[in-house]
Amino acid sequence: MKIGTVASLGLPVLLAVTLLLASCGRSTPQGVATYKKALVHDAPLNDAISAGDRAVAAKDYSGAMREYQNASNDKDPNVRASAFNRIGELSESGLGVAQDHAESVKWFKKAALLGNAYGEANLGNCLFFGMGMNRDLLEAERWAEKAAEQGIAMSMNQLGWQHLYGVGVMQDPGQAREWYERSAALGDSTGELMLGWIFVHVAPVDYAQGMSWYKKAADQGDEGAQNNIGYLYENGLGVAKDYGEAARWYQMSADAGYSRALFHLGYLYDQGLGVEMDKALAQKLIRKSADSGDAEAARWLSAH
């Protein structure tokens, strides 16, 4: 089953949910377990859905909603389910309609009950975060597993996170690794990032493997992976310590607004490591990191 990235989201759908930040040193995994940067769904099953997808690509979200609503009345239950899921995603992200998480859950549930894998994935995701419904981690796992077994990387990542940190399930890093391996094998950047993080932080540690997976994710523009590559170079973990290379990777991530990288880069400027010392720039970068919610950056500012 193919994942379609049909529209970048100007504001990540789940960015407001900061339930599961985890840190180890200053190299951190992705802050949100099933972070979505794009709408994802199955291939179009009829002309109306195809027209809706084209409308989304053209940012005509009202037109897309009309087409998906037309498709939602199709006699084929698979077509209806595919349309239901798409309507849910537009409602979830406020594209063409007012953002309404409860409304999106209604459509995701209708899609999931008809066996649409993406509807199952999105329903599991909503249950996991308590978006538009009460949080229910056991039900979240159940729906995510249904979707994951149908090849949905987002759900594999959710299950990986739940097992890695024992969220609603028994903590089992080995099981988490297996889910992230399956996601990474599909080329999903979050799966690649998290598999790299496990190799770096969970015994048996293998920095070379961690770097390899980080770079795969970084090649797809994942700012968390770019930050973590910088961390390996800054600390000489599996590679020769190289502050200049660390600064280069942190800069890439910081340019995308990643708060951890802003702190790391600011620290290098403060110390003059790999870059020319610039205390004023260091303060600016670290303050920006703190303003984005980075606790270590806030502590640094209070001490300086």
C-alpha cells in the first residue's frame, strides 16, 4: 500500500501536542511519536477522489472537500472509506473547513470500521493523543496495530514509541526496535530517525548504525536527525570529534527552526567551538530555543 504525500501542512497537525518529550544527554528523538508533515492516504479509487487530490495539490481545499463528499456516497464501501479518511484529514488540519478534531474523529472512525488502513492509523493516532476524543492508549494500540499490519508507517512509529517508553503497554525496547525497523524499511524518515536513536542510546549501542540511519532521515530533510548527527560529531561518538562538522549539521537543523539545534549551535558560538566565538549570537540562538520550549536552553539563559 502506497503512502501519498499530497499536501505539506503549514502547521503540523499535532505540533501542539507535547506529551512525550524524551531526552538522553542533548540528543533527542522526535518530540511527537506520530508526527505528520503531510496528508497521507491510499491511492485514489475513483474519479471524484482523484479530482479531490488534484484540488488539494492546488490548495483548493474547499473544492477538494466537495469532491471527497461526492465520493463518500459511492456504492463501493472501499471508495467511501477512502473518502471518509480524506474528509477526516481535512477537518483535522482545518483545510477548507474550520479545524474540528471531534469532526475528524467521526470520519476516521467511519473509515476505520470499513477497514481503511489509513482511517485505522488516524483513529489510533487520535486515541493516542486524545485529539477530539478521550485519550485511550489501549484502543490506540489496537487500531495502530491494525494499520501497521497493513503497512502504515505512521502506526508503526506510534507502536514503536509506545513500546520504547511503556506508554499504555509494557516497556519493551526490543519490540520498539522491531517496529521502527519495519517503518525505516519503508523509507519513513521518522522510523529512520528513531531507529538511529535506539542504536545510539539503547544497548547494544552501535554508533555507526545510528549515524547511518540518522543520515538516511537527514537526507529526507528531517531536522531531528540533522541535530542528532551534529551531536555525534560534537561529542565524538562513533566518529572523530569535529566541532566544525557539528556546527554544520546543527545549522541545517536550526535553519528549520528545530529548538534543540538552536541551543546546540548557540552553545558552540558561546564557546567558540568550530565557529568564531560570538556571545551575542549565542544568546540570540539560545533565547530562540528557550522561546520554543527547550528547558535546557531556558536553564542556560538563567545562568548567563
